[in-house]
Amino acid sequence: MSRQSVLIFFDDSLAAALIGAAVELAGHATHFAQSGETARAALRRTRPQAVLIDCNHEESCQDAFVGPALMTGARVILLRTPRTQRDVRELTEHCQVAVLDLPAEIERLAELLRAGA
């Protein structure tokens, strides 16, 4: 398995840390946006192979970010939790990105990252 660079956008910092730990346990390197950094700037800085996006993350969970992220060659995976407010069906259909329901499908995360390696 090759080690991938994974950029994570999550509204809740504790949840972001837990997702980051799961990514690292799967053998990949995690990255987060720096304080005050836009999602696009973080994407340019880290050049990730995969981007994990919380469906509640206002800046990154929209066409204006997902499209450019896909154009860099990164795999985009949307993460939905019981607290997810946004309906992402249109975004997932338009951009053809995977969606994981957390915490139920956390095991699939490593599988999806491995499939993109």
C-alpha cells in the first residue's frame, strides 16, 4: 500500500482529530487547513491524493470547492454524521463523489483510501 496525503475538512475539531487518527491508522498522512487558510489554499499547499469533507463544512462542501479538488486528481469523499444538516445528494450526483455515513461506515474509509492508492 502506498502512503497517501489526505486533506481533512471538518467543522468539529474533535471529530477532525478522530478522523485524522483513523486515516493515520490506515497508513496515510493527514493534513488540515491552517488557521485562517482557505480550503483552496490548503488544497494548493498540500496537494493531497484524497480530500475528506464534512458535509456540514460550509466552505469545502460545495461545487465551488469539490470541482476544483477533483480537477487536481484528488479523490473526494464526503463524510455525513447524524448531525449533518446539508442535503448533499445533488452534489454527489453532479460530482460523482463517495459519501460515508459516520460512525457506521468508518471501516469503509480505509477501504476507499486504499482503492485510490
